[in-house]
Amino acid sequence: MELAVNVIIIILIGVGAALFYVGSLIVVVTAFGHKKYAYGVLSLLLFPVSIAYCLQYRKEGAYASKFLISGALLVAVTFGLANLAYQF
């Protein structure tokens, strides 16, 4: 039973991380397209900066924020549930 739970947790965290990564790459392309070069470079080097770009430029970053927010929430919720599951 624990093996199945571990596999499910790893898959969910992997999917969440992949969504966040794809969203970050979309932010990089969007930032360079709108001539926000500093955000483009920083988002490429430091992925959490892409969340700041999506919050500051909501209209331009609307598509990328769907990936970023869903990925971050999936990782956070899965991590929280895994911690609760392994406490008992």
C-alpha cells in the first residue's frame, strides 16, 4: 500500500513541477515578446520570478499564469497531503 501511495505522490509532484516549468517558459517567451528583457532573463534563471511577472502584468501573463498557479498549487497540496498521510 505504501508503494502505491509513494508512486502517486511522485507522479503528482512531477506533473505539478512540469506545469510550473512550462508556465515559466511561456513567461520567458511572453516577456521577451513584450520587450521586458529583465523579466525574461530573470525568469529564465530564477523560475519564481515568473510568478511576479504574471502578477504585475496580468493581461500579458494570463495564459502562463494558468500553468504556473495550477502547477504550484498541485505541488503544494500534494506535499501537504503527503505530510499529513505520513504523520499517522
